[in-house]
Amino acid sequence: MPINYEEILKEVVEQLYLWAPKVLAALAIYFFGKWTAKIIRSIIRKMLRRANQDDMLIGFIGNIVYGMLLAFVVIAALQRVGVPMTSAVAVLGAAGLAVGFALKDSLSNFASGVMIVIFRPFKIGDFVEAGGVSGVVEEIQIFVTVLKTGDNRKMIIPNGKIFGGSITNYSSHDTRRIDLVFGIGYTDDLLKAKQVLERIVKAHPLVLKDPAPAIAVTELARNRVNFKVRPWVKAGDYATVHDELTETVKLELDKEGLSAS
């Protein structure tokens, strides 16, 4: 039986006339709805900022609201194509259940994100060690937390890995103590070395007077006598003072004829 191309073409054209307006309308609903959802998210964020809410909470709530609005937009677009609302909800519900079983870790990350927002072990801008990574908190999303490392790398860590492990927040207090260890030889003048260390620490402009720095002999090792030097600094000055003191101590001990190690 010969193929009737005219009939096939006619059927294709009829289907295009039937479905093209619906598909275009659905696409319009989707893109317009997505744009509107972004505007609403922006408005909510501005309102929360005016209410002096924490940046972490602002970002988290904004992302949740955007996700919910986008789900409604997808349902409306499907309905415009011809999928009944009840069927669309049922399909999305079934899909959500299937995805939920497949993405158990993602649900765990979402729950952990909620717990992070509730208990607030850190906030945006804090320097933390979490999930095996150290860096400054840039953003807390629904499933992940974004950190920026000291060498300017962007690290994306699942919230479940963060909340399920140890979290060290180096920015939670205004001040930090630096723990340095310096050694001298057994034949060196111990009291002189201690005086040199005290002079160096007290002369540094970023070292705090209160609490006072502590300098003491803490170990008689096999080949050296170890001093612990413990100055207090503002949290933001930690790295600067740590490195500058290390260099200055080495130079000054060498200048005084003491064998720094």
C-alpha cells in the first residue's frame, strides 16, 4: 500500500495548529513565571534586610520561596498544555516521591541546611573549618554551603557533610590567641632569649595588651629548649601577626647570637 504523504502532511499541519498555541502559551507562562519568581524573591530579600535579618536567613528563605514559586509555575504551564491540574499534581507528587528515594542525600542536605539556619553555628562572612575545608562563608543555599578559601577558590560543600561533622568557627569571638613555639640551644642564654621574645611581642602594634601575652619554657627537648609564645590579637589580624612574629623572632635571635630553631 503506497504511503499517502499528503495525508501525513495534512495531519502534521493540523497537529501543529492544535498544539503550537498551547506550547507557546506554556513556554510564555514558564518564562514569565520564572521572571516573576525572581522578582518576588528579590522583594522578600529586601524586606528581610530592612527588618535587619541575618544574611544567612535572608538567602535561605529567598531560595526556598523561589523554589516553591517555580513549582507552581511548572504546574500552571503543564495545565496550559492540557494536563489537568489534579493529574499534574499527582505526577509531580509521584515524581517527587521517586526522586526523594533516589536523592536521599539531597533531602538530608536540605534538612541540614534548615538546622544550620536554626542553630546558626556560623554566619555569612565568618572564617570556618567545616566539612574538611577552611574558608570564608559566602552563601548558605538549600542543599550546599559555599566557602571561599584563602587562595580564592570557591568550595561547594553539602550541608549534610557540614552539619554532620565538627565545625570550627574562627570568627565567633573578637580575639584569638596565637600559639608559637621557638627553640634555642642548650648552651644559649635562656633568660636573654626570654627577654628578646618579650621585647618582640610587646613591640608589635597588633598584639593586644589585654589579655597579656604569655611566654614560658615548656619543654626540654633532645636538642633544644622550647619556648611557647602566646600573644592575643584581633581575629582578623591572626595570620598577619603569626607570620610577622615568626620572621622577626628568627631575625632577632640570630642578631643576639642565639640559635633559633
